[in-house]
Amino acid sequence: MVAIETKYIGCTNTRGSRIKAVSGNGNSITIGYPHEFSNAECHFQAAKALCEKMDWAGELIAGGTRSGYVFVFANSDRFTV
């Protein structure tokens, strides 16, 4: 599975605030900032939208970064520690 990185994109004179989700293999989606959710939940909504677009399923685990969040799939059994 791939990781999904999200970041906040501020508003401009012509567009509102957005959240962009990009997967490690280059797939992406940008959604309008969903003001009804908390900051972390907004990033989750963008990751969820990318998963729906790519027809990916599974539980996502998130971690914060300087520029947003990174989501990985919890049910991946490719590596064990």
C-alpha cells in the first residue's frame, strides 16, 4: 500500500481554502476545506476522498507533519516488527 500526504492550501483571490491529498505514487485529489470539521478531520476527509477515487479500502492511521498529515493503511501485512 502507499502513504497519503495531505496539506492545507490557503485561499486566493479566486479560490477558497483547500486540502490536497497526494499518494506516494502520484495520484492526487483536492477538496474544498470542509469547515464543519476540525483541522485533523479535514485532512482525513481529503485522504478518504483520494481512497474513494482510487477504490482503495482499509483503516487509515494518521500522523502529523510540519505541512499537514500522512496517512498509512493499518491492515498492511507487508512488514512486521
